[in-house]
Amino acid sequence: MARWAAGTPERLQKAALELFATRGFEQTTAAEIAEAVGLTERTFFRHFSEKREVLFHGQQALVEACRAGVAQAQPDASPMEVVAAALRAVGAFFTEERRPFSRARQAVIDQNPQLQERERHKLANLAAEIAAGLRDRGVGEVTAALAAECGMAVFAVAFGQWLRDDARSFAEITADVLAELHRLTAAPLPQG
Amino acid sequence: MARWAAGTPERLQKAALELFATRGFEQTTAAEIAEAVGLTERTFFRHFSEKREVLFHGQQALVEACRAGVAQAQPDASPMEVVAAALRAVGAFFTEERRPFSRARQAVIDQNPQLQERERHKLANLAAEIAAGLRDRGVGEVTAALAAECGMAVFAVAFGQWLRDDARSFAEITADVLAELHRLTAAPLPQG
């Protein structure tokens, strides 16, 4: 029983992704997803508060990785070094084996504004986690919020690249995008 | 008739904000908002596809200001200079007179995750507009996406500050946050 239960969310997620990809997100019900793995709608809603949440299973683990990444940064690390540490920790989830799943998931999200909003909210949660970690390190509120939001900008761009680009790992792409951020902002802005 | 019609979305928006603030977003219906300004639910839905959209009226004007800001930047402007120009154009909306409205609106949004997601989506639309403008200027895709996302990071942080901070204008706050972004990323990152 305990062994079964452990994998249930993952099984529901896999089945949901297949149904969403073939029939469309709107056209698939929670009951159909549950049925596809021999479960009831009631079981589905024991794991997920609503249908779309099945695509966001594992989110809490990302938030926790983010927190651990921040904690692992050196005590004297600069805010952007802390952000980079958080991105490395989060990036560990996006392995080569995960790429096909992530691509299929993204294809579903791209077709549904409601899911795009939910995905944005997920990134906002990660940003809030990094910002809180920076404030705990004594970084001022504006700087902490800005560094965290920029971290999520890097994550979003790197993630998009990773879905498209077969050759490089998530870690390599993220390091390149972070370097690009530094290049972009290297020149001082004219006061206008 | 035409004169009336011109202000209808704004009147609905104002009434909605008052009802959301006093009764809560969930507890207020589109029919009640319409009634508060002597209109029918049907009229409400002629202007807004769903209840929450009433809080996002004017969004298209922001996107267009963003586009105009990008177009006004010098042909040889760096990507971050183009972003700064877009932020200045968008910032023109957030006048001193608007601040109480923006604060009341934000208080409603802060209490509802669905509205927070919708707000994030609005920022994503602005980012997409800036990124498209940068690509039209020959900026590479990754750089364009990153600069645009960082622009929205600056906007989000500046907007939060502006809601809290009475002393400075939106333009001043944005300039400071942009300068902070440059400071944050001034030191090169160690390769890790």
C-alpha cells in the first residue's frame, strides 16, 4: 500500500501528460487521467487540488532545492553568487533523462494561457525563496528582490534554451546565460 | 451613447475595485459590479471576458507604450538602453494621481493567487513585446529574451517600491533599480 502510494502522483502525471498531448488539456478530465492508471477521480483529487496541478507535481522539491542551494553558498558570497548557487541546485533536476518529459510538458503549457500563468507563478515562488534567503543573509530588500527576479529571468531563458538545444547540459546553458547577463549590464546606463 | 460607452470599462473597473476591497474578490459577482454603476451583467461581459479581467483593463495601452518606448530608443542603443527606454514609456502611466488606485488594486491582487498569476502574465506580455522589439533590432534571441526578462524584473521591483514609497516618482525609482541591477552584476561571476 505504502509502496503503491509513493508512485501515484508520478503515474498520474505521466498519464495526464499523454492525455493532454493527444486530446488537449481542456478536453481531458481528472476522472479520465485517474482511469488511465486504474484509479478513481477521488484518488486523483487526494493528490491534486485541481486538474492542472498534476503538471506541477514536484514543485515543492524545486523550492527546497533552491533553499538548499542558497544555504550552501559561502557566507561572504555576493547576491549574484548566491543566485548562481540556487540555480545550480535547481538545475540538478533537469537531467538529460528528464528532457523529453520537460519538452512534452512545455508543449502542453504553451497551448494554454491558464497553464502559462501557473508556470509563471511557480517561478515567482522560486524567486520568493531566493529573495528570502538573501534577506536572511542581510541583503537589503530591493537588492534581494532584484537579484532573485534576475535569477528567475536567467532560469526562464536557460530553461527555454535547454528545451531547444540538444548539445549542452542545463548547467552549461545556465552558466552561459548568467555570463550573458553580466555582459548585458556591463556598460553603465546613461541617466535618461 | 458613444460618450457613455467610452468610459464604461473605467466605471466598471472603479466599482469592481471598491466591491473587491470591501467584500472580497471571490464574493463579488460580475452582475453586482455592473449593478453598482447601473448596468447589466450582459454589458459587463461585453467589455470583459471574465470577472478578473476588469482589474486588467488598460493592459493593451501598456503593451503599446512599451512598443513605442522600444521604437524611440536610438538605433545604436544597447539592449539594456532599449529596455530602459521601454521602462520609461511604461512608467509614464504610473503618475502620482494613479498611486492610490494602484495600491488598492494591488491589495486585492495580493489576496488572490489567481489574480497574482494573471498579473505575472501581464508582465510576461510586456517582456515578450520588448524581446520582439530587440529581435527586430538584430539582437540575438537569447540576449533579447534575457534583457526583456531583466527589464520586467526591474519593473516588478520598482513597482513594488513605488506602491510603498511616497517620496519618489516611478521614474526615479526605476532609474535607481536599474542602477542597482548594474551594481549587482558588475563583479564577474566565478565559474562554478
